[in-house]
Amino acid sequence: MDEIDPFEARLLFGNQLDNLTGAQPTIERVSGFAIKHASMADNLLDCILEKLDKPQVPPRINLLF
């Protein structure tokens, strides 16, 4: 299994969060990424929290929950 480094994981995951829509495939893509890289759960959670701390939080991020 090709393991990516934490910095690259944050960039890719953050990009997926920015492009999140209400469509099931995008939700599955973001969820699948998080599951595939569960060893970096703390890093990915920090990425979600950073997105939520921004002044203009996209309402789409609620789709993950």
C-alpha cells in the first residue's frame, strides 16, 4: 500500500473538503480517503477543524457529519 506523507495527506484531504458537494460520490470520496488513511486520523481531524475555524465555513462540510 502506498502510504503518503502527512503533509500531502493534509493537502489532498483539504482539497477534497473544499470541493465537497451534496452528491453521494463526493461524500464517499472524502469518507473513503479518511478511512484509507486512518493512521493519520489526528492529522485529518486537524484539517477538518482548520476548515471549520475559517470565517467562511462552507455549509457543505456538515455533509460529513
